Amino acid sequence: MAYGGGYRGDGDRREPREFFKATCSDCGKECEVPFKPTEGRPVYCRDCFRKHQPADGGRRDRSRF
């Protein structure tokens, strides 16, 4: 399943994104990711990736700026 397509939402159409097959480091499910997996680094499927994100979605507090 390829997510992302070629439309980025900024009015610019680009070439379709390339996806790479991988195995989720948590559940072992086959998945596709939009980057080439690096040996020794974990890769997560969509569901497991959500479990590994901070509760705030990874957003930094930018109210100071």
C-alpha cells in the first residue's frame, strides 16, 4: 500500500514517492516506508509508529518564540 501519492497539497505535482518494503521491528508485519531502511535502526509499521510517538505528537513548545 503506497501512501502519499504524487500530490503534496501545495499545488505542485511531483513524481510519485518511492516506497521500500520493510519488516516492522515491533510486530514483524510487512510494511512499506517512504525511506530506505538503514541497517541497525528500527522501522515501524503505521500502527506501531503511532505507539512510539510522544503523547503530544512530537511537537515542540514554540510559544516561547
